[in-house]
Amino acid sequence: MRPPTVFAQAPTSDITHLHHQLKGPWRVALRAVMVLLSLHGLTPAQIAALLDYHPATVRRWITRYNHQGLPGLADRPRTGRPRLGGPRLYARITALLQRPGPWTLTHIRRHLGRPRMSARTLYRRVRQVAVWRRPKAVARGDPAHDAVVAALAARMRLLPAGAVVWVEDETHLHLLPTLRATWTLRGHRPHIPTPGRNRQITVLGALEVTTGRWVYRLGRRRAADFVALLEQVVAAFPAAPAVVVVCDNDSIHHARLVRAFVAAHPGLHVWFGARYSPHDNPAERVWAALKAYVANTAVSRPGRRRQVHAFFRARSPDQLLATAAPWTSPWFPAGYVQDFRKGA
């Protein structure tokens, strides 16, 4: 049962902080409280004793409210030295930071013509319009991206019933592991040993976008390994009237060996997405999950290969389909959305 009366309990430091806030950032709200207490019948002397102000101060703010209303409670302009840099300084800093560059405080000061103010004052001015943040690298993109994607979706609408569509991609896993933030014990920082030679393992994989069927192989970034993956793709659905593999524009996908293999299999089609658009490929999200799985682990080359096999053995087609989320890719027309959800 709740007590009938409750009193605030706070240490002296909190009470002092409250007083500073009431006379600092919250001073306008406190003046409104003075007016409200006056409207409830308290005298200026009672309000002053309650809020720890002088009665003359309370009378002044009540008088301003009576003559000017709520705008009268705001601070009036005060005389004093103008702010260093002038009113145009913020606009100059904003225009400067809109240009790409390594904008440290020293660079900003030099490009502003070395304004007559301390480094600390300039820092406060910059903080008003900017934050210290690492830039984000983005793919430059294909100027014809929308046209390529629209043509790809149009071709998929013409596929015969029973055709299967795969998305294919490659990734590289290094012996030097990807380091990511993780929970660690206090006072202890994990040490991940670096390999003497940072060799890499190439993983080629393909996902069927309606059933979540996944095939992959470990090899090298070369046309022969891509052809070997295509053999796995063709063997997965031997009765399909058409097998489409959508991939990026890597040079190995255009090799003479690949073209000969596709020509020898009339039902196999290799289509290409837009250049410099890895975010369109659902397989990229599978690689992201794989790299998160092996992060912060230093192993030998055979150990890294075992990690890859363990990752894919532990995931069902439904889980891989949910990770890849192919229904979010612009490669596929709207008609495929329902099929994706049935597969997931």
C-alpha cells in the first residue's frame, strides 16, 4: 500500500545542482512557475521564500507578465562584447564542411583565414554546426543502374513455369580475422595473434531464391571454380526448364571457359546485375553473417575452412533464405515476393 505522504529525498549535491538549473537553463520555466503560484494566491514574499529568490525579483517577473504576457518572461537582449567571429562565422563553417576533406580544427582555422580567437573558442563554434564522425565509404554505383535492374526484372517475368533462379557471389576470408567489438571482462583486452602470412580462402556460393537451397565451394577466384559451382547449380534441379544464375560483373563471370560451359547447357542462363551495386545481391548478406561468425578467431588455413563448413552445416535453407532476404533485392519483379515468402 502506498504511503499517504511522500517527501523528496536528495543529497546536498543534487539540491545544489537543482538550484543551478533553476537559475540557469530552466530560468524561463521558473518564471512561469512564479506566475502560476501568484495566480493561485501566493504573495511575492511567499513565492520568494519557496523558490529561494528575492521578493523584488518575483515582483519584477509578475509585473512583466502582466504587461507583456508570456513573451515578457524571456531574457531581454543584454549589452556586452559581441561574440567572436561574428554572425557569419557559422555560415562559413557550414559551407566549408560541405566540401569533402580532412577537416581537423587546424585545417578549419587555416581555411577560415586564421580568425582572431583561441582554438577552444573555435572548437565551440564548430561544435554548434558539426560533429566528429568518420565518413562512410559507399559504392560509386552504375549510372545505368535503374535501367539494368528494370531489364533484369522484365526478363524474369518471361521465364517459364518451374524455372529456378539463383543468386551467386564470391567472398574472401583471411587468416587475419576481422576484429569486432565484443563483451570482454573488465581490465582484460583479448589478444588475437596475427598470422605470419595473411593468406586468404575464397568461398563461392549460390542461393536459390524460392527454396533457400544453397551450394558452395572453396577454391580460388578463377573461372574454373566458377564453372565448378555452375555444375553444382545445374545438378541441383536437373528437371527445371530453365536455370538462371544472377551474378555481378566480375571478370571471371565473362571468361571464355564460362561462356563455353553455358553454351553447352541450353537451359542455363547467366545474367548480370548493375555494376558497382553489391547491395543488390542477396548473397552479400550471407557473407556478412559468415564473416560475423568467424570474427575475432585466429585459426590456421585448415581451421578457417572447417569454420566455413560448420557455418553452412548449422543453417537450414529457411535460415539462409531469411538471412539473404531476396525479396528486398531490386533484381526481382513483384510477382516473386509471394514465392519468397512461401519458401521462407
